Amino acid sequence: MERLLAKSNKIFNRRSLSNKILFYILLCSTFLALIITVLQLLWDYRHDVSRIRNNIDQIEASFLEPIAASYWSLDEDQIRVQVDGIMNFPSMKYVMVSEGTEESDAPLIERGSLDGGFDIQREFELVFEGEVVGRLLVAASLKEVYQRLMEKSVLLLASQMIKTFIVSVAILWIIYMVLIRHLNRMVNFTYALDFEGQLIPLQLKGRSLDPKNPDELDILTKTINDMSEKIHDELEERKLANQRLSQEKEFSETIIESSSTIICCMDEDLAINTVNSAGEKLSSTIREDLVGKNWLDIFTFDQNSNALASKIKSSASLQEHEIPMNTTEHGVSTLIWSFVPFYQQGQLQQYIAFGYNVTHLKKIQSELNALNDSLESKVAERTESLEKSNAQLAEAFEQLKQTQNILVESEKMASLGGLVAGIAHEINTPLGISLTAASFLRDQSRDFDRILESREITENDLKEFIDGVGESTDLLIGSLNRASQLVRSFKQVAVDQSSEACYRFHVADNLEQVLTSLNHKLKKANCNVVSNCDPELTITSFPGSFAQIYSNLVINSLIHGFEDWEGDRKILISIEQKEGKLFIDYSDTGKGINAEIAGKIFDPFVTTKRGEGGSGLGTHVIYNLVVQLLKGSIVCKHDVPQGVQFLIELPYKE
């Protein structure tokens, strides 16, 4: 209870907003209570008056005829009983029964008092058998009604005020719990905001910073947090901006003071306001003495100074105007001046003059002019000799290009010669086997002919002869077929390499023909070739160039990659077509390429077999065929885990 009272005192006394809310709540509640009380009393008053009038109507209906009958029979006792019955009605103050004639209206029987008058009264005629025998006056007072209404109004007002006060306090407590305390926390938060230190966000008691269903207080809290964060950020940015401005100011002052360029600020009359140290040094006058003096008197002795002043004032900006200056220490100096007007709010504030001392440059320029005059003759002589040298170099370059083309063609022919030697070696084997089989067949024929002449032939001799002939014939046919296949492959490769004909061919068959022609070299090097190419893949191009590329790559792998190599000897060739391109991926598992020549592998005459029969044109021929003839690209990757890899990309045309 004490905590509740303390809390209530805190509510009512801490901020005027609570008092204002309580005042307006009490004022409105009191006004409503008064209106309700007045309406209640008015309703009760009308109800009581209506009840009195109803009672009088009931008297008229119930007592008028009996009293008239009693009055006719002069039964006063009965009249008194009847009058007393009327007086028993509420608020009934006076009842009188009179004769009711025009000559006399004296009361016969009356009850009550006439003091103070009456609020409601009615007079009835006592009629018996159609004849008026007397009159009945009934009067009622509203004093009791007023008294009762007064007491009720006091009770109603007291109860309404107590209820209003309790409700007001309860409403104020609810408002405090729902609104005022949060507003107080917001006020305290704004009072305690410190943008210099760490910014702590505002959080209301019993509420989260990010509610699922935010109300106005949550939105206001978020707005205050966003505003404080924005102010904090803006203050930080302003601090940084001030720091940068301070640094830039110091930096600018340092540059201005250390600059060899004269920087001078002047007013509209060209009187000096400020000048940097370069101006002091050149004029041999301290800064304090220069301030206030006319710029024309210090930095120029031009006879047309007035015209110069008019030109400065009339021009929006005067740039690179050469003006001589007479100094006591340096004699006559030449300066290039630029004048820039500085405006503030549309009004001219001052002129900023930049003076560059070009005296030394002027001297150098004159020396250069003299030197140029002397050099012109030397340049003419040198030009003539250079033209002769260029002509000789151009002739030598043409000879070098012709020599290079001859060497490239020699490399191609050497490659073709290698193919011829390989084919000759390959053909020699099946031809030798064929010769042996033919010799054996001839010997068998002679022996059989001799046995046949002796007429001593047996079934066993005939069977042996037939078996030998069959075996020799099979061996002879197989060897000759092998030789025929080698001849066809060599013929195709030789024709393709010696011709630049362009036609459609199967890529896989072209590769297989080259590998077949190099089979003896691959066997000798104990190298295994794995190819992956769609047998149905065709292309319209130069098959001889493709064969030359495959042949040079394989021979390079055999000579440079697998020589003195104890590791796995394998060549992988993958060919595929996608996205309008033909991709050839060639790699081997040899010892790779030396890093010293990897970057210039496609240059002519680059080889590791210099003096051992290597020309250094193998990869150069490949590059020329791929790039120049086939309009593709080739990349050599020497940083693979093992061996070397060539990636060839060619345009695909069906």
C-alpha cells in the first residue's frame, strides 16, 4: 500500500502532464456528473409531480361521488372519514368541502393548513343526482418533493464525485502505466543523451526493441532511436569533417607557405591583404610592411600599371600575364601572373593573384633556343644516316622472314620425312612376313610336286600340303592387308600434309590415321595413346593441318617429354564440339616443360635440344597452323600436376 501511495505521489507530482490530465479528467467527470444529477433530479421531479397529479385524478375518480352522497345526506362523520382518507395521499396538504353555492362558499369540513400557499390544487363540484350540492378543494405542496430532491441531489453528487475521483485516479494510473511512464522514460533518455560516448538505444520497460505488432509507442521509440543514431552519426561525420577541414586548412597553409609561387590576396583597389613567404622573399620586405600597400607598387614597374589595373578589374579572370619586376637583390625578374576574383554571395570580396617566377626558365629558354639552332644541322645529318640504317634493317628483316619461312617449310618436310621413315619401318614388317610366307609356300609346292612325280603320294602328304598352304595363305593375306592399310594411311596423311585443301572429314578418322602412321615411334617409346572423340564428329576444314598438329604434338611428347623418363608414359587426346567451337585437349604424363622457356614455347627456334637435332620450330608450326590458318587459339599449361597440356580452340563449321 505504501509503495502504491509513493507511486501515486510520483505520478501526480513529478510532471505537470499528469496533473493536467487529472484536472481535465476531473473537470469532465464533474461536468458529466452534474449533468447526470440534474437530469436524474429533473426526471424524479417530473415523476413525483406526475404521481401527485395521478393521486388527484384518483381522488376525483374514487372520492368525488361518495363525498357528494355523504354531503347530500349531511353525514359529516362520513365526510370527515373520507376527507381524512384524502389527506393520507402523499404530499396532500389541504382538503376542504364547502357548500359551493354562489351566495356562500363557507367551508363545511377542511383538513390541513393554508400557510404558504400550495403548488398544485384542484377544485371539484360535488354532484348528486345531477345537482351540484357542494365543492371539494384539494391542494398539494411540493416541499417534500423539493426536500427529497435536495437530499437525493446531495447524495447523488457525493456518490458521483467519489466515483468520478476514483475512476479518474484509475484512468490516470492506467494512462501512467500505458503512456506517462514511457513518456517520462523517453524524456529522461533525451535529457541523458550523450552523443560523445557510446550510444545506448532507448528501450521501454516491458517492451522489446523489435516487437512483432508495434503500436504508436514502439514506433515513437524506434523513431527516437533512429533519430538519435542519425544525430550521432551526423555528429561523428561532422567531427570527422571538422578534423579533415582542420587538416586541410593546415595542409593548405603549409602548401601556401612552402610554395615557391607567390600567392597574394588583394581588395578591390589592389591593396594587399595577405601574402605568403614567397612574396616576402622575392620583394625583400616583411609581411607586415607589405599589408596595405598597392600590389602594383610592389610587384611591377610596368609603365602601363593603370592599364593593367583596369584590365584586372574588368576581366572575369586574367590568366598567365607576363609582368617584369625590379628587385633590389635579384635585379629584373619575370613573373607569370594569374588573377582570380573571389565572390561571396554575389559580391566581389577580393582578388587572388598567383605569381610564378620564370626568370630562370627564361634564361634556360634562351639557352635552349641557341642549342636548338646548333642542333638542327646535327639532326639533319643524323636523320640522313638513320634513313640509310633503316633501309638496311628493313632489307635484313625481309631476308630474316624469308629464312624463317624456309625453316618452317623445312620443318614441315622433316616431319613428313619422319612420317615416311616410320611408314617404311611399319610396312617392312608385314612385307617381310609376306615374303617369308611366300617362300614357305614355294618350298611346299616344290616338295609336293616332287612327291607327285614319284607317284608315292599319300593321304597324309596331301593333308600336310593343304594345311601348310592354308596357313601360309592366311598369313600372307593378313600381312598384305596390314601393308595395304599402312600404305593407305600414309597416302592420306602425305596427301593432306602436302595440300591445303579444305573439305569435310571425320575428326576421329583423321586422328586415327596420324596415330597409325606414328605407331612405330609410339611402340619404340613404349607410349600408350588414349583418344576420346565422337566417331560421327565431322568438320569442314584443312585435314592436313590437323594431321600436322597431332603429329608435331605427339613427336614433341616423345622427344622432349618421355626421353629419359621412368614414369608413366601416356598421351591423352580429347576432342569435343560445343557452343560452335571445336575443343582439342592434348596432354601427356611426361616430365613437362622447363619454366624458363614455358612463356616463349611458341616462339620460333625455341628448343631444349639445341645442337642435338632440334630446330625449335615444332610448336611454332603448330601455333601458325592454329592461329593463322585455322583462326583459332592455343594455350600451353605447364603448371599441371604432371607433364604438359595444350588446349586448342577452333571455330567449328559443319
